[in-house]
Amino acid sequence: MNPKLRNPDTDALFDAILALRNREECYAFFEDVLTVSELQAIVQRWAVARSLDQGQTYEDIARATGASSATISRVKRALMFGADGYRMVLDRLHNRRIEPDSSASSVSPSPD
């Protein structure tokens, strides 16, 4: 974790994100917090990370996501040498698909 990022305001934002209970709450919160362009940039980076993890080529990723080679390269660098945030989430999502019974209770959204 980059210590330059850690501060009370960032902690408060992450606490707010962790309080979200389901996808609809995520849509509502992120629509208020981010501009459409900011959200699209994050969504694009996540799509690039998933595609790189699946072994797709830069050309295929650029065509599918509209990401520039610079963005694809930046995400690949983060996957290889970053804080392992992408890897942690990719692995968790992959494990959910493989072992649905062991994680079923932890992935269901809370009723509200």
C-alpha cells in the first residue's frame, strides 16, 4: 500500500464503499461520487485487467474495450508490479466461480 494514499479522508471513502450492500447501492453511490467519464475510466481499466488475466492480446483488448495501448500497459504493469489489488480481486472472483458452495453465504446481497 502506498503510504502517500493513506489518510483519514481516504479511509472514510473506503469505509463508505465497504458499507454498500449490493450492486444497486453501488450504482447509486458511484453515480453520485464520480462523473460518468471517471466511472467509465475505472470500468475500462477493470475490463482491461480481466482481459489481461485471460491472456488476451493488447490488440484484442484495445478492440474490445477501446483502451489505448498506454492504458493497457499501465494496467499490465499494475498486475505485475503493483500492490496486488487487481490480483486479489481477480483471484477472489475466480474462486467464487469455481467453489460456489463454499462462498455462497458470503456473496449473497443483504435483503433491503
